[in-house]
Amino acid sequence: MDALDALRGHLAELADLSSLGHLAAWDQRAMMPPAGAPGRAHLMATLEQIAHDRSTAPQIGEWLEQIEAAAGDDGLTDVDGDLVRLARRDWEQSIRVPSDLAVELARAGAEGQASWQSARAASDFAAFAPALRHNIELARELAAHLGDGDRPYDALLGLYDFGLTAARVQEVFGRLAEVLPSLVEQSAVDPQTPRLEVPVAAQEAAVAGALRRVGVTPDSWRVDVSAHPFTTWMGPRDTRLTTRYEDGQLESILAALHEFGHGLYERQIAPELDRTNLGSGTSMSMHESQSKLWENHVGRHPAFAALIADDLTAAGFAIEPPALQRTLELVRPSLIRVSADQMTYPLHIVLRFELERALIEGTLDVADLPTAWNDGMRRLLGVEVPDDASGVLQDVHWSSGAFGYFPSYALGCVIAAQLWETLESDAGPQADALGTGDTTAVAAWLGEHVHRFGRRLDTEPLLEHATGRGLDPEPFIRHLERLVP
């Protein structure tokens, strides 16, 4: 079909533009000198203008009409049918967003990140507040174009997790909020318990060892350092991940495995979906499930952790595997989300979910955000926030206008545990393989049951395909209960 070929060509160009955007964003966060921020904001705004113009092109609607009229009930392959279905969904969403708004969102996101970086360095929320206020105004405007006006947060949530609603998220989070405080109370160590002080050189050796075992090779991966660990990809064999070494503990190793999970997801999508609208992860919660699976269920697994202990010892930081395992499973309420243990981590997300919904819905003013943040940390985690840098300014997401993103982190923990239970039921317990550093069975199961589908299945349908049921917090709760002394 000529229209289908034309649509495929157009979608390939859009995929290429997206990859260029990823490259520019990676460079901004990993390599770009700080003074390059204004120029990068203009570059990314121009790139977004081009991408938006092409994603809203009237020809897409014309091609879709021709394809749908000619295809009938069975005139397309399964892949092409999904390609057309998602193309219509994406196009109809894109044409609701005015071009000037799309450009301003990109510009404000780039400028907001630059503002956040300097404000965080100075621990000065007031310096960031104008950029945040502007991002919130733009997010509300975007939600008004995308939704029906009654539930603006749902419209933003749908950008990251199509089919999920705030009510569904609250249902899952409500169960976590019911159970986690008691588990934390039973498990938390004395806040004065000494922390490890792992030299950076030993951390670097352990990061290299862990990534080598899971399959990171220099011919198609890059590993760099950034203030906030992240992953991006420019193609099936060009994956960039970062970690950080600033705390002297083990965050760098867990963060590297976490980011590897994101990268592996994109690399194992079926090749025939490359450079199409189907050739990426289906949602942020499913993406986070992949990173959390590698962080919590592989990296923190006693068998794999023993290998990390060996790497640290060989690099000059002697530690026995049982001692390392106790450290990895330690429950200690803390200020920083990305450094949080696996039991308290979801409570950080519950707070951010509450706050960003309130910001978008207008029940919380930007000026009151630091106080609300500090109150929430005290209420949910029992910790006092000493400054903005370790409190309200610690995360990059709101600076780029990513509202509706945060729930994916806790949902990712839930989905990861659900997948891991099913994986071990299907493929058998992984302790012996992980003890030798062999993760091929884990990667293969995920490739077959999750990764290969790309965007062909949305979050809950994909989870139902892989595990036989939709979102279920109980496997995650069972996973945490084993940490209770």
C-alpha cells in the first residue's frame, strides 16, 4: 500500500528526530559546558519545532484514512495494524497541541534544567521558583489541550503511561501506604549506624565488573558520570548510561545496574519495530520496572552481591559478602530518593505524586512547595530536611516540565517484583546463575515476555500478558517482607 509505505517513511524520520533530541539531551547532561545552556535551549526548541511540525502534518491523517479504508478487517499484518493504531493515537494527540506551545515547552524545559542546576548548586529554591512556575503554567495549558479539562493530571500522566489514571495509581499507592510504614518501623536501623565509605576507585571497579557481567561492552555502550544518573539511546546499538560517585557508598553500583535495565529494554525490542512508532518502551512505569528489576532483584540478590563484594575487595576495599548484603538490604529513611533503600523508596514517590498533583490542580502554590515538601518528608519518612539541595531541589524532573512522570518510579518497583516472581516461576530460581555472574536467562525471559513488544501493548495489557494479571502490589510487599528482621 503506497500510503502505508509513505507513513512508514514519515515515522522513520520522526524516530530519527527523536534520536537527535536524545543525543542533544545526553550531551547537555553529561558533556556540555555550563555556558552552553542558552544555545542548547534554542537548539532543542528548533528541533522540537521541526518534530512537532512533522508529527502534526496533515498528510498523516490522509495516509491513515487511506490505509484504514483499504485495509478492512484483515488487510494489515499484526505489526502494521498496531503501527497504524498507534500512529492515529499519536497524531490525534499531537494535533491538539499548538506548535507554539510545543516549542515553548521545549525551550522552558531546557532553560528550566539550567536554572535548576545552578539553584541546586546554591541550595536556593527561590532562584528556581520562576522557572518552575512557568513550567507549571505550561503543563496546565498542555493538559487543557490533551484532556477534557476536568482531570488535568490524568492528561499529563497519560503522556508517560497511557491508560493509567490518578485513581488507579492511588489505588496501588494506597495499598503501599497501608503496609510500608509498619515494615519500615520494624526494619529501620539506628540513624547513627555507621555508613560505608567506599573509595571512588573501588566503586569504579565494582561498577565496571557489574556492567561487564550483565553484558555492557564498549563497542555499543557508553558509561559516563552525571549529577543525576540517566540512560538514553540513539539506536539499537548506541546506548548511553551514567552513574555518580558522590556519596562514598554503593549508590554508584546500584544506579549503574538500574540504568542498564533501561538500556536493555530498548535494545531487545523486536528489530522489525526499529525506526517506527512502535520501536520504544511502552511506558515509563514499564521502563522503571526494568531498571528496578536489575537494581533490586539482580544487584541486591545475595548471589550477585557476593560478586560485587569480590570486586570491591580486589580493588582495595575489603568487605565480606554477608556484610555487603546487609548493607544492600539496610532500611534507613533518608533525604535523597535515588539513594533510598528499596523499602522507603516508594514513600519518596508517594510524596512527589501528592505534591505535583496539587501543583497542577492549583491547590499548592509554588512559593509553599518547600514547606510542603519538608512537612511531607517528616510525615512519611520521619526525616528533617536541612536545605533545599537535599530537599525540594534534588530531582531534575520538574525543571524540564515532566509532570506525571514520578508515579512510574514506584509503579516500577511494583511491576518489577511481579515480573521477577513470574520469571522465577517460569525459568526457575536464579541464585545459581547469578552466583556465577550469568544473567542470560533473566535477559532472555524479559526479551521474550516484555521487551520485544515495544509499544504494541500498553502497560497493564503487557503486564497481563507477561504475568497473567494487571498491576498487583502484593509481590512487591512479599519481596519487602523478607527484609524484616
